[in-house]
Amino acid sequence: MPFTLPEYHAPDFTAARFQSAPDVRLAPAPKDGVAPEGYHATSIFPEYFKVNGQWLLAEESRMDCVAVLRGGKMEAVEFRNLKAGEPIAVGRTEDGSEGIYIHAAGFEEDSSEQETFAFRQGRSRETAYSMDYDSIYELLQHEKEHGRIVWVLGPACAFDADARAAFAALIRGGYVHALLAGNALATHDLEAGYLRTALGQDIYTQRSYPNGHYHHLDTLNAIRTCGSTASFIESGAVKDGIIYECVKNQIPYVLVGSVRDDGPLPEVYGNVYDGQNAMREQVKSATTVICMASTLHTVATGNMTPSYRVVNGVIRPVYFYSVDISEFSVNKLRDRGSLSVRTIVTNVQDFIVNVRKGTVGEG
């Protein structure tokens, strides 16, 4: 059965409670970067604001922002990007009574009655994930042609030869439209292509090389000598891998740094707010997001990803997966408010290899 997107069921704004609701109150931002008292904070769900008698959807949203009326549209704006005097939605009820309505059930289908008590309702290492894998294969096949797939990778994805090759194959196969990561993922992937090690350890045999602790630093130094990662790759020093395929296939990648970074690579964003802006530029058009083995980047991406997207005037869901061997890591994102995330507790290296087999095959 071919994959089909669930239909969005919009609120019935002809209902009396919506018709009689007041326009949302708009108050000016008192100064740059500051919201007025009583501001409304946005969520991951579709949110509507009544303006001049019409209910407007905030089409590009993210959680923990404020709703600003700009150019006749409601926009979710980070506090730091507010401008003095801008009209900001005020109100802390979400049922429409203050002209603000959050529609959390837009994609829900009618479901049969379930038992009040049942075992294994959580998502843990004991969960059966076979159906999740099949669903992901079908989703990725659909999104390859009709959506935009953004991946968030931690360095574990580059430490294993098979996982690294599998993700490179996904890029070549058209299943990666953008990559978000930190300095470590890219550095160790490039180290693997340059010296066949990750942190000085062979990516297949796990044998540690003499002076192997220099390998990632030697890689960074060689790349910085070339001036850019792309120039390093074009020199022929690296002939395979995740970043290699991104460069060769013109797939955008965003690397955001941390206080522990070595080097770092020339492309790494040292200013976290510039990095967040660059990440959001990729996320705001994503229809599927898959995060693997990077808790901080996963939480960051989850916090800027709504549960929906407007594509060609149609509201559709955004699919969001968090994959990690740690139950703590996958649950942390849900605890932070990204309630639409689907979690999978498994070794991410095995996960990547399985996804490759289920999409592009063994070749």
C-alpha cells in the first residue's frame, strides 16, 4: 500500500465560539529584543490568531517564540529578533477566547476505544520497532520526491565504516536534503576519509594507531591549510564519506560549534545564534527530520521544528524521529515539549545500515 499523508482537519471557524471571539490583542514591543507583558508563547502545534475578524494561521512556527504581525501575517519570532514597536500577540489562553487558538488535533484520525490499562505503552529498549522501520522506509521513499528530509547526526555515525558508508549511500540516493551536526561529526568523518581512522582508531578493525590521537588534529590542520573543507575534498585528499558526498552532491550542511571543539573546521559556526539561524533556515522547510546520537543538537532542532508545515497551500505533518541507544536521550526531547517526536532506542550505526538496506538497497 503506497504511503499517503494524513489529511489535516482545520478548525470549524464558522462555529459560534470562534465567530464571537474577539480579535487577538496586539501590544507593541517596548524595545528591541523584549516582548510586552502578557505575551503569547508559541508551541509546536498549528496556531491561529484572529486579526480583523479573520483567523490567521502562523504558517512558519516554532516553540518558545512570540507571535508578531508582520506584513499581514502572523510570524513566530525569537525574542532576540523582536524590534521595538512591533505588534505582538498578547494572551495566555489558547481556546480562542482571547483570539488565540491552538489546534493540537488537526491530524488525529478517529480511533477505536482502547483499554484503560495496558502493558508496554512507553518507548524503550524493549519496544518492538519493526513497524517503525517499515514506516520510515515508506516515508523516505515518499519524501524523496515530495518533501524535504533533514538529518541531525552525532559523531557516532562516522565512527563505524559500515554506518559511514550507509549514510553516504543515502546521500547519493537522494534521501538527504540537508545535514545538521557539530564539528565532531564532520571532523571524524573527514579523518576517516583522510587517514581511515576516527579519533585514531581504525573505523573497521577498531585498532588504535601509534600517535593516533594526532589524527583528528592533523586532519583539521590539513583542511585549515586548504582554507575550506570543499577545497580539501577537491584536492583529492578524501574520496568518500558523509561530508564528501554532501560536497559532491551540493547538499547543504550546517555545523554548529561548542566550547569543547578542536580546530575547528573552517565552516563551523562559532556564534551559537548565527548557528541557530543557519539551522532554522534548513529546518523551516523540512517535512521529515531524523536525529541520531546527538542529544544537544536533537533538542535544539526539536525546539525549532513545528508539528506541521504549509506546502503549496496545504497543511501537512512534519515527521520527527529521535534515534539513540540511550533512553534518556530520546526521552529528553519529549520532556522539553517536542510532543510529536517518534523515538527509537537502538544503536544508530545499525539504524543507518538498516535504513540504507530498506531504501537504496545493498549496492
